[in-house]
Amino acid sequence: MKKWLAALAAAVSLMIPAALSQAETKTIVLATDMHYLSPSLTDYGERFMETVYASDGKIIQYSAEICKAFAEDMLRLSPDAVILSGDLTLNGSAASLEEFADLMHPLEEAGIQVLAIPGNHDVGGKAYSFAEDGIRSFPAAKAAEYEAIYADYGLNESVQRDEASLSYIAQVGDALRLVMLDVNANGTEGSVREKTLEWLETQLREAQEKGMAVIGVSHQNLLPQNPYYSAGVMINRPQKLRALYEKYGVSLNLSGHTHMQHIAFEGSLTEIVTSSLILTPCQYGVITVEDGKPVSYDARAVDVEAWAGQHGEEKEDLLHFTEYAPAFFVDVVGRKVRAILAGAEIPEEERQRMEDFAVMTSLRDFTGTRTAGDEEADLALWLQYLPNNGFTYYLKGAVAESGWPMVHYDFP
């Protein structure tokens, strides 16, 4: 009787439609714009801090600690894959590339797929070191050097590799493939070569024939995230790539580069931009996927305070990081805004309103916590006194995009 029941159960299971069988659920993490700097390349002195404050609020001085805390967060979360979508380093030094790769090695040992692509800061150009006697520049890593260091983080395990770039196709589970698109190490920063597009169409066609779902990953954005501030942050001439994704049913692209947290839509395509890992609140994205289809996206902050406590850190900044990180951002952006306003003749009361508005709008924009509010009057002051300033255009776009938090999304 037991054998008969078992045989009947097996026969019935064969008749159940695939859609009714247990779904394959995968958890994928996206981290981007780590801008890791090897501690060996800085003395944390005055010249270095000048560079830090000239940035956009990235906590470069603690990039190593944040990245270490992130790695330990990943070991606890144990996702199926961790995507690193470019700008792994601050300026492409071989030492920084190697050290950050070493931080990711325990994840691979734990069975977590680590999938990396280079950003515009990782290959070519100039790298820098900082000391009291000045800033020293030296050649950044070449594409071949990057490839050698990160070969085991996606390239060697790929389904297919592109000969014209460091792009590749990664398989996650049985039902999902990722297009890991490199537009930075191919000698044409921000652009997709025609040969890469031809290669990509072949891969998308194959995935479609095999019934695989596909998600795109890039460093630069595929869709505009701010209607008045997109030059230099998007993939150059993205129309052909968008057309390919539409033709083959790719409905989601994941990216970074802007350091802001944002979600944009165009036609059937959704793009989620995860903010920089080293800019408050130092978050990464968690995507839940069922049978290859994205279900939800959530941004989560790295628990730097827990890491600091567990490792005996004595620096107050790290032990009270949830307070330090936003305060540091406000300080950096406040300095920039005051410098912009300094050259204009503006009554003091209105100048203060403009500064407060600009700083808080930037904070909400970068953290993805935008909410609709009574901002038109403050924006009007920027349009009145500095109508042609680039920062005014940025603020105009940020206000236009306000209305809902960008840190969570349930896919339809």
C-alpha cells in the first residue's frame, strides 16, 4: 500500500503545472560605489581631508571600515548572490582593487556568488596617494589588471563573456540570468560598443529560447533619474540598449553611479539605482526573486556600529555611526552650498532658507527618503537668484521627483 501511494503521489506530481510547483526563491544583493581606498595610500592628514570635503558627502575616510562591515553583514544575510556594480575603488589603484577583492573572498568561500563589473573609477586614468608633502599621482590599473584581480568574481563562472569588453552573463539559480554590462573598461567610458550590443542580443535571444528571465546590471544609469540633471550619469546613447531590453522582455535594470537612491520607469522598463555604499546611510539593495522574476526591493543600511563594537573600535565616529553619517553629509553639502551662495547678493534670511532647503533636499535625494512637501517657495528663491546655476537645475529636478520613498518597491 505504501509503495502504491508513493507511486500515485509521484504520478500526480508530474501532472501538476510548473506554475503550481514550489517557486525557486533567490535573494540578490546589489552594492555599488564602494570607492574603497587602501589605508596604505593615505595618512588621513590635511590634504586627504581636503579631498574628502571636496566630494559629495562620501565617507571616504572610513571606506575600509564600512566595506569590512558590509562583508560581515553579507555573511550573516547569506544571499545567493552579491552584485558589485562598479566604482569598487576611489581611484583605481591596484592596491585598493586587491584589498577590496580580498574583503569579498570570504563571501565566495561561504558559497555566495560575488559578481563584479568595473565603474568609471576602477580602470585607467590616474590613481592618487595622500601624504603631508602632497598628493602623488600614478597610473591606475589597466583593464587586464582589473580582469586578473576580479576573474573569480563573475568572469570565470560566467555563462558567456563578451570579447569586446568585460561584460558577461551570470546564472543565478535555474531561472535567472544577469547581464553584467561593462561600459567602462572597454576604452569608451559610458558607452556600449556595437560589438557588445551584437553579443548581447545573441545572449538575450538564447535566454528567451531557454525560458530564462533576465535582469540587467550596469554602473551608469540606463534611464534618467532627474529630469534636469542626467548629463554624465547615464550610459551614452542608451536607445539601442533599451530597445534590446524591450524586444527581449528585460524589465529591470540595476545600477549606481549617481550615489543617489532612486527608482525610475520608462515603458516596460524599471531601473533601480542604489546609493553609494559609503554615503549616508551606507545602504545596499536586497532584491527577492521568484522563478527569475523580481518580487521586491529593499534598501538596508550597513550595521557599522555593530561591526565597530564587535571589533573593539575606539573611534566615536564608528561607534555612533548612525548619528555621524548624516551629520557628516550635512556638513559637506552645507559647505558646498554656502560656497555657491557666497558670490550672489542675497538677503541673509533668504540665503539661510536657500541653504537649509538645498541641504535637506540633497539629504532626502541621496538617501531615497523623498516626500512631497511645501518646497516650491524655497525652490523659487534659487530660481530667482541663481537661475542658471547647475545646482539649481539639480534641485529643480529633485523637487519634481519628490513624493514617495525610494527605498522599497514591490514589483507588479
